[in-house]
Amino acid sequence: MAKTSTDCRYLTADAVTNSLRIQGIAFRGPFCTPGKRIVFVVEKYIFLESELFELLAQNKLDQGGIRELAKRIDGMKSRQ
């Protein structure tokens, strides 16, 4: 099966960390939470591994994409 831009099955945590390192984006992780979720700390935000995979699959794992995701998450929190 050919890999498509939205096919996340082939993405790994290494692909995420390599992309962040190459771009010089500050991050820590991956970490496993008590709830068995894999998370990364990117800049001052905590993201699920799946959220970063989605950005990478969309070719948006960069400063702009991370800030856009953070704004969406902050917006959802403020509505609760």
C-alpha cells in the first residue's frame, strides 16, 4: 500500500522528533502519562502524540502549525 499524506500508520515518534530537531523547535518527550497516553512538550504546550502525527501527515509540523493547534486547543478550553 502506498503511503499518502494523511496515512498516519507509517509515522513514528522518531519521525516527529526528527522533524522538530531539524527545524530547531524546542521539545521534550515523548512521555507516557499515567493514563497510558504518549505526549510531547513542544515549546510551552503539551500535545498528544496523535496530534503531532496529524500535523506531520499534513506537512504542518512547524512553528505555525504548532501555534495554530495550540490556539485551537486554547479556544476549546475557553468554551468549556
